[in-house]
Amino acid sequence: MKTRIHKLGIAAAVASIVALSDVALTQPIDAGSPTEALPGARTMPDHAIPGHTSPGMRSESMKEMMQAHGQNMMEMHARHAAQMSDAALAMPGQDAFGAIQEIVRKLEADPNTDWSKVDLDALRQHLIDMNEVTLKADAETKPIDGGLAIAVTGSGRTLAAIQRMVPAHAREINGVNGWIAKATALPNGVLLTVISNDPKAVPRIRGLGFIGILVSGSHHQAHHLAMAKGEFAHAH
């Protein structure tokens, strides 16, 4: 509806310009021509003067030009509207939804996917754990020799997510960048320690902190795909 109204507006504007052009071009010219200023000079009809066109011819030419311009403008706007409506939408509206959507597309593109083993609900539960740990867990950091100690704590659903995720991630990042990562149980969470024997790596470990350490490495996406394929048992 908006595109149609826009087109009508363009057409109306073009018609107004054409009408004004007709009026301007067909008005009589009061000023005399150079030949009229000379007594006894012979006058020549407009069409007989080389390179001269009559007002009527100029009016028709201008009208055709304006109509062609208006048509081009409407076609351009129509193409633009069509391109906008056909543009692919990229935002899924929710990050976990988008992550699962990405996995589904990957599974559908693989002709070897064994749909009898696919377990997208396991992936969904894992993403809920990620949300709990990322946004709701408390992380108290303390510098130690060679690196950092992080007490990751919470309660209820958040505590359960911490107990599942942090030890698993400690195993994944152990050895990454030469780090030594270890998870130890606490009454209300997990103590994560990450150290390095390289003194130059210590500032990096401390600068990354809890969430930076947790996202280090490139195992997350492959982990999610394997979980969705049901290739290994995993406590969320």
C-alpha cells in the first residue's frame, strides 16, 4: 500500500511539472525580435529560421522529456521497493533460537545426517545452561601465582548450570595457549583456576577474566553440532 501511494505521488508531481511547462512555453513573448526592431525588415516564419523550433514543438518535446523522466523515476522506485522486500532477513530475534537455526541448516545441508540420532533438545538445554552461566552466575576473581582463580557461584538452575558447564569447559581449554586449567567443586559452585608457566601469558589470563577464559578456543560451535547430531552423551 505504501509503495502504491508513493508511485501515485510521483505521478502527480510529474503531471504538475508538465502542466506548468506547457503554460510557460505557450505564453506570448512581449519583447520584439531583432528583425522587428529594423524598419522594413522582412520577417521569416519560425520554422524557416535554421535551428529554430516553434513554441508548440518545444512544448511537445518538453512534455515527452518530462513524461520519460517520470516513467524512469517510477520504475526506479518500483525496483528499489522490490529489492527491499526480497532482501534476506538475517536477525532471528533471539540468540539461542538463531544458534539452533544455524545448526538445523547445517544438518539439512549434510546428506549424511542421521536424523534418527539428532537431539536438538539436548542442544537447547545446553544453551539454557550457557545463558545461566553467562548472565546469572557470580564470578569472583583472585590473582594467583601464574594466573587467576575464579569462584563461580550461584543457586538453583544457575548452580546446576555452573556444575555442568565450568568443569567441561576447563577440560576443553586445558592446554589451549599453553594454559593449565582445573575445576574444583565448591559447596555453591566451582573454583576455576587457570595458570601458565609463561610469565608473558599471565597478564592475558587476568585480562580475559572469567567470561573471556570461558569463550577461549574454537570448540564451542563444533561441540554444539556434535551434540545436535547425538554423537556423544552430554549432561547439559
